[in-house]
Amino acid sequence: MASNNFIDYVKLICRSGKGGAGSHHFFRAKGLPNGGPDGGDGGRGGHIILEGNSQLWTLLHLQYQKHVFAKDGEGGGENLRSGAQGEDIVLQVPLGTVARDAATGDQMLEITEHGQRLILVPGGRGGWGNDHFKNSINQAPQYAQPGEPAIEAIIILELKLLADVGLVGFPNAGKSTLLSVVSAAKPKIADYAFTTLVPNLGVVAYRDYKSFVMADIPGIIEGAAEGKGLGTRFLRHIERNSMLLFMISCDSPDINAEYEVLIGELEQFNPDLLEKKRLLAITKSDMIDEELEAEIRATLPEEVPSIFISSLTNKNIVPLKDLIWKALEETRRDAAPTKRQGLGEEEGDEEWPS
């Protein structure tokens, strides 16, 4: 990538801590040579945990941390003393981080809230000491459990930006310019293709102190789903956007054709993207008069609401915000509550069966 500041993909070799072995010990004291079992339990091995941090927006801090190994739990001792737990490793990640098993590609968990903690790789449970196995028949058990082994896995962390609005368009459609006008973001703007090489986020102020987050995704070209241009590298960020704002310049020779190409590329990447609400903004409309605008409007696709805007003159910027806010409210009303996905919370280790 051209930028060293935005990293949205890292691969980690992870190993949790193994559980400590339970103790096989019998109490011995003067006058009590045949005391009962008093072996303590082994300590749990260290977890590897992901924690959401809203102050982070990139995985850059994990780029060179290739190995993540948690500490093992200690073995149990005499007099029912339990072994110490292995120290957990907590990795801070930005919101929108998804963890996948590199071997299978299956999603393991995702982090969507600040302070949310989910176990990425659980540590092995400590073994029970022989005290657990005594009973009326077996009063001197000669057995204690070993600790559970460590778990090793190659984990892929992917960042999918959490934004309300994703800007979709060809290079030089005016996406970065719009973001710079409606928010405090300062994306790089130039008159050549692929000016934007990494996604940019901006908070857009709206009426009555409301706001929404807009994401400028690097430009898509025909064949992106097949690897052309910047390929599908950043299309994953669109998956977490509540709605999509398509942007096409008014000087395009065929606006309908460009729109269909963009739709086709998104469908090849992930057909579910077409279920999102869409708006179409015809940009740079300060370059055309009302008569030409009316002619273009008559040719626009009917299935998507459209608006002519100019970031240079602020033409229809406020009405665009109104349309976006209305679409976001409809999306929130239609959204069904979803259960948070993950392997489990940080606390709450299960006991071993006897």
C-alpha cells in the first residue's frame, strides 16, 4: 500500500497458554502419616483477547507483532493450593475488526463496541487435583488431571470501517471533495485517477446537533472484482456501511452505464450489498446549465433517488444531507436487532467434569 498509516489486514500466529496440571499429593504430618488427598487445581492458561478501542482506526500497531503467545497456567500444589493463572494478552483493535481462522476462512468474532472484550483464543483449563476424585470407595485417589493443552491458530484480523454512509464511484467522481466539504476530514485531492489510496472517514454535522459518519472508499473501476485497479481491497469497508451514496460526474458520457458498472462490481463482490439503501449524486453540476441538467435527469435510473450537487459551489449539499438522514432513519427502523457474535466473554470459565 502507498500509505504506511492505514493497515486493515494483519495475520497473527497465536498460541494461548496451556492449563496447569492438577497436583497429585497426600497430606502428611507427624501423627497423621496417612492423610487424605490434598492436591490443588492447576491454573488456567492465558487467553488471547480482543478489546474494542474507539480511538483506533487502523491495525498498524499489530502489523509487526507476528507472534502472540500467552503464558501457561501453573500447576497445583499441596494443601489444596491452586496454581496461578497464565497472564492474558489483550490486543486493542479498532471497532469493525473481524477475526477469521486463516485455515478455514471462517469468521470467529467481530468487535463493534468500545470496551467490548471477546476471547480470540481461549487458554487451556487447569486440571483438577486429586482431592476432587476422593469418595467413600476411593479414599486415596492416585490420579490428578493434566491441564488442557494450549491452542495454536493462525488468525487473520480484518478491519471493516464502521460508517453510516459509504461513497461509491469511479476515480475522480468527487468523493474526496464532498467529504472535505461536509466534514473536517482532509483527504488528498488531485485531478488524477486513484488519488484516494486508503479509506477516509469524516463526521458530518446535521441539523439539531445530529451527525453521521461518511466513508470515502477508494475509486472502483470496471473489473475491480477481478483485481483490476485497486481491486476488491477496500470493498470490504462498504459491507459495514448503513447505506451507499453513488457518485457520478455530470460530464460522464453515459451516467446509466457507469451506474450499472458500479452495481455490477458490488454484486460480484457481495450480492448482499445491493440490499442496502442507495442514493445517486450527480457531481460537478456547477458546470452545466438548467436545461442540460433537465435533459440528464430524464435519463437517470428510476430505481434510485437522485440529486445534482456541486461541492465547489455547495449546490444542494444541504438537501443531500436531508436525503441521507431520511435514508438512515429508514434503515434504522427496518434493522432487526442482531445478537452479538463471538466466542465468549472474557470471564466465566467452565469447570471440568469429574
